[in-house]
Amino acid sequence: MTKSNARKSLVIVESPAKAKTINRYLGPDFEVKASMGHVRDLPSKGLNVDIENNFEPTYDIMPGKKRVVTALKAAAKNCDTLYLATDLDREGEAIAWHLGEILGFPKERTYRVIFNAITKSAIQEAFAEPGRVDSDKVMAQQARRILDRIVGYQISPLLWKKVTRGLSAGRVQSVAVKMIVEKEREIRGFKAEEYWLIPAVFTTDLSGDYHQQWLDFVAPNAKDGKGPSVEEQGNWLAAHQAFKAELHKIGDQRFKATCEEEARKVFDDLQHAEFRIADIETKESVSRPSPPFITSTLQQAAANRLGFSAKRTMSIAQQLYEGIDLGSMGSLGLITYMRTDSTHLSNEALGEVRQYIEGRFGAAYLPEKANIYASKKSAQQAHEAVRPTDVDLAPDQIKEFLSNEQYRLYDLIWRRFVACQMLPARWNVTTLNITAPTSLGAAAYKASGRVLVFDGYSKVWPTNSNEQQLPDVGVGRQLAVVDIKPEQHFTKPPARYTEASLIKALEKEGIGRPSTYAPIISTIQERGYVEQRDKKFHATDLGEVVTGKLSEYFPRVMDIAFTRHMEEQLDKIEEQHLGWQGVLGDFYGPFKENLETAQEQMTHAKAESTPSEYTCPDCGKPLVYRFGKNGRFLSCSVYPDCKFACPCDKEGKMLQEEVTEHKCPKCGKPMIRKNGRYGAFLGCSDYPECKTTLRLDKEGNALPPKPEAEPSGVKCHKCKQGELVIRQSKRGPFLGCNRFPRCRTIVGIKQLDHLKELQAAGQWPPDRLEKADELLGRTKERKTAGAKK
């Protein structure tokens, strides 16, 4: 690809990695620069949206991006044509539009190029037929940005006043928190119901007594208290011509026991029953491959199979998309664009993968026609699913060039893509109907097993199957009982959300879009509204309080159906030319009314209380639940006349203070185990006279107190009132102001001798902060850190 004129064409992408890969395909007539992501946005301070003037936004160059913009403007002056090659989603379109606005390049010589993959053919095709910036897509993204800014910047100050400082609200994130809170309340209100089963283990081998062998085999071991795995149990059963079965019916009634008495009555009748095979049913089962990955299913599969968070998955996928150095092959984009909700595959990709399947696995694995998968209605069919750019680059062939995480994610994407175009797996499913006469009627047991007939797509995409292997039997065959016993069970509460199931729920409810799932999950954790324990989301006390306040006073914002409607409206701005100001106007009218009502009527969270089942040990009055900086706690209902208070756990149960054997290192009084926002710790029993605390390690052992700060004799250059003292951290000693937290000055310990010399020479502390930077030699360091941000 060459240009006839002497002046180069400027190509702007988001990242240096992407620029490096693209530069290989364009030749010397093109100069490729990176914008390092967004360059212009609504300023962080203030609303910066003129609501009275059709929601006109005010944009500024982002902090740390002025040098980037200056460099891009200089490059644009020396170029004849400008190509904006940012990502193909709304956010990428908005970045392209902002770049065009900032650079002020002539519109007639400004082009927009989009490509789904960073490969030579995709790049050449995109630059052969460049387009223009899609204003509808830009306005849809702008409307989303303004909508989120209005909600965040007008509700957040209210939360500061009515709950606690430092909180924030988000149009989509708050709804995600609500889903987790509602699940928490559903679990809390769940009432378990008892039921009983009478499973059995049968064998066709009538010559031996395997009962005690089986009990010994499945017994938990002394080392970890665990028994054999499902696979190990299956191997034992198969070796002894045995299998598991469940009691299905007694007489004409389906077996159902809600208490031990009912179960025992049936069990006693089965003790001496004679069991035989009454009937054998065999049918074929077909397991079809799943569609190729879209953003949400990629995040779900990576979470379930690889243990990756959504944020980590998208970060690694970005690296694979932008390009990996493959040695002699150079830098190559390994996957297509990873933010998509379309399962569409190009004809070229289908042709290549079908050819690969036939050559690698044989024609027996190739369907007559390509498998086509339907996307949801809102999906953009111009996009493709997430797939490898070159199916011939099998994961093991390029493993040496990839990090472990890159290899595992690429392997997942590659296998899913190949498998989606293979034939289904076929199974023979056999069901054994087993009967035995009893005084209550004929007892009917059922046992099922599955045998793989043709592996199909599972040859590439393994499926977890713990189906038991049934022995060869015929109708009328007598069976021996290996084990039979009544078992007590209880219905289980709804499962908490994991990252995978939360993403699935967000997608199902139409909340957010492919590019927002990972930021939503990260944000709600960073804000302290939810936390992950054992890879499951738990709503915090703060999350429940904030959700309750927002649901009461902003019902539309917190309504899932309305949130879905707003996403649809944003789609219509892009696809149906719907006016973006009208969408914002329809939202803002009712929102403003709710805001005014909330400002007048919302009570402070700390002023509210809810009854508890406990009474005050000091005065005998009822205890109530209140909300404080560390979450929910129990307090006397007649406070401040009685100031008794104590912590409670997540279920609201009172946590009594535990006096430990540890003595306070300052006053010698007993230390009490307490719980704070950062977990358990030890506090002096003489609090508030003695405020000594000790940290605990993971095993609950007390850690030694931090050493006292040592005076350095050097004045603080920021507050001019304090003194720098030597403190200790995990990374070693450092200098900090002794007026912390009022003054948060931090200086590297290596500067101590230098500062003493300056102070002795009368040059410290300086008059200006800029002078302090110069004396400390940190001006360059600060500018570099700002540019990175």
C-alpha cells in the first residue's frame, strides 16, 4: 500500500501495542501514533453538563494527556490525510470523534477506519475503503456518558450527607448492587424444608458381599476428612458390576418423605425385598456445541474454567487482540475484537475452520453445512464473535511466545471456535427400571447411565461427564443390595452470584453492554458495596443501606426494567437516529423530582434503627440495629441515656467481646478481640483511655505493635507546622509528617541526609511546593507519573 504524494498519512490508534502491530502492514507512507486511550472527557470536578441548555457538555483535555495531544497535533501538521483507527465500538467511535475535534484537521481529509481483527488482510481492507466518523454512534456514547454523569454527580453528594462521606452512585452499577442485595435478602429469608431420600447401590454379582467394602471405601479419610471423588466411586462401582439408583415410586405414588418417620416406614419394608430388573430403556442423546464466544460468555467461561476475573479476562484478551510478538512471524493480533455481543462468523473464517477440521480430524467431524448461531436482537451483526484470527495458529504451536495466562485464554477461545463448527456428540442413554415387592406396594428404583458413541465437538471442547457406567443386564435379572439407607436432606437457598452468574444475569436483564460488565463488577467492589468470599458475592451492610435509600427515593433509576429501557433508548440513538437530547430530557424530568424529594425527606442512615431480638445487658432495654462507619451494629434503644453497643455478624447475631490472654503493651490491661472495617483486631479493654490496638494475622495470632515513629529533626515542607518522622511499612522505612492524617506528606527515606543538609543551610523548608520538588529532584518523576495516569 503506497501513496503518490510525498507527505505521510497519520493513523491514530489507542495503544502503542496496537500501533506497533498495525505499522507492520501499512508501510513507510503511514505514520502510526497512539492516543493512549481517551484524550478528552467531562472534567472530574463539577457536573459540566448544562442541563438548561439541551444538556450541552463541556469537555477538557484529560489530566496527563496534554503532552500526547501536543505530539498528535504536531504530527497532524505534517500529514496530508488523517485516519482514525480506534476500536469499532461506541467508545472507540467517541475517541475518534474527540480526536478529530481536538486536532481540527480538515473534515474532507479525515477518515474513519474500523477492523475486527489486526491482521494484514483486515487492515488492508479497512484502509482500502475508509469511512467517516459515525455521528449517531458518537451521540449514543455521549448520551450514556452524560446520563451517567447526571446520576453520579447529583446522587453521590446526597449519599455523602445521608449515609457517609466518600460514597458514590452509578446508574448501572447501583442496579447491579441491588441484584446482589436482593439475592442476599432472598437467602436470608429462605426457610429450609426437610426431605428424605432412600438411595441404593445394587450389583449384578450375587456371589459376594460388598456392603462393608463399599462403606470402607466411601468413608472420609483421616487426613482431610474427604471421601473418594465421583470419578473414583464410579471406577469402584464399575469394577464390582455395581451402580447407584434412586427410589422413584412406592405403588402408584411418587415417593416423597418429609420426615424420618415416613422414610423409616418405607426403609424398613425394603430391608428384605428382592430386587429385579423390570425394564430397560435405551435412547440416543445428542449434545450440540455451544456458539462461539461473545464478551459475556467469554468472561463466564474464563471464570468457570480458568478462575479469571472479568477484568483480568478483558485485559488479557486486549493483549491478544492488539498483537503478540511471535518471533520470525512478527507482531500479530491473535483474536478478533473482544467486545461484542454477536455470534456472527465471516464466510472467510467459516471456510478456514471447516478446512482445518476436515484436515485435522477427518470428514466424520465436519457437518454438511456450517453451523449458524442466532444472536440476540440488540447484537450488531456487523461485528464478529470472539475467535482466533488464524485457526492454523494452534495454541501449542505458539505457546513459547505467550505468557501462561495468555496461552490459557487463547487456548479457550481457539477451542470454542473450532468446536462450534463440529458435529454434535452422540450418547446412548440407558435407564434401568428396578422393582421389588413390599407390603406398601411395588418399590420402583431408577438408575441411568450414559455411554459416548461419537465424541464430535467434545474432541476439542471437553465436557465434564460423571455419568456412571451400567453393567450388562437383561430384563428379569436379580440384583444384590450393596447398600441402602435413608438420607436426610434440606432444600437449599438460592445460590449467591459468582462473577460468571452475575454477568449472565446482567446480560439476561439487558443491564449494561459488553464493554461494561467488567467495569461494573470492579466498581461495585471498589466502592465497598459488595465483597467476594469464596468466589461468591456478598452484599455489605453499606451496600444494603445505600440500596435501600436509592430504591426508596429513586425507584426508576433502581428499576431493572427501566434500566433495560434506557439501554434500548441508547441503542435507538445509534440505530434509529433517535434524538439524544430528547432521551436525556425524558429521563431528567422525573429524576429531578425524585432528587428534590430525597433532599427534603431522606433521613440519615445513622439516625435510623431496626428492632432486634436482644436486650441490653446494662439497662435491660431492647437493643436495636444501627448503622455506623464499620457497618451494622447493636445499640441500646435508649441511647444516649445508655451507651451500650456491640458488634453483630452478617446475620445480625450478637458478637460478645472476647477477652484474650494478650496484655496491652502500653498499660498492661487485657486486650479484647474486636471487628472493624478491615477485619478482626485486638483493642485495649481500657478504651477510650488507652487506644492501643494490635493487628492479627490470618491464623488469628497477634502481631507485634508497629514501632513508634522516630523524629528526624526535619520540618515538613507542605504544612510548615509538622515534622517529618521515620515510620515503618511493609516496604521498609519512609518519612511522613507527624500531623498525619491532617497532612499526608510522604518522602523517601533516601532523602533524609539531603534534607538535613538543606535545613542546615537554611534552604529547608522552602517557600513553595515547586521549589521543594526541585530540591528533592522529583519534578520529572511527578510529570511522568501524571502522564501514565
